[in-house]
Amino acid sequence: MISSAGPIFAQNNQEIPDNHTQQQNKVFIFTQTYCPACIHAKQYMSEHKIEYVELDIETSPEALSAFERIKGRGVPLLIINKQMSYGFDPKFINAQLYQ
């Protein structure tokens, strides 16, 4: 599923701004430690040298709060260019980064 994401708090109170020219192509991924699809998504991005900000909703109260504010329903939840996608989907990642 792909939908639009409004501003959320990321790591260290960094916010994804509505006008995100400096944040263009920044990748945020909400994860949990036990999640196999999260592991695959992070491996894919590391192998393809894609920088990302990981938000572990299991270990970070701030990440969980942000996840709840955007009404997250599962992990991994990727946000790239204000577009959200649940699950590990390389096509979504590539489409958002290399349009």
C-alpha cells in the first residue's frame, strides 16, 4: 500500500518538513527487531548504498509515537518523498529514488 505522509518526527526530533527540498530522497523506515521483511529492506538499501533513517518502534518511544501519529499499521513502513509503503518493495524504493 502506498499513501502520502505528512510531517513526522524522525530520529533526534528531526522532522520531515512539508517543503522538503533538503530532504529530497531521504528514506525513513519504521522497523521492529523481529521483522524479517525489515531486515530484508535494510539489507537491500545497504547493498544499494541507499542511506536511510531507521526508526525502531520496539526500542524507541519517539519512533513509536511518530508511527502512531501517522497511523502506521505494520512494519516495515518506508517513507520516501512523503510517499508511504508497507512491506519490502524494491520497486517502490527504486521508483521513489530514481524517478
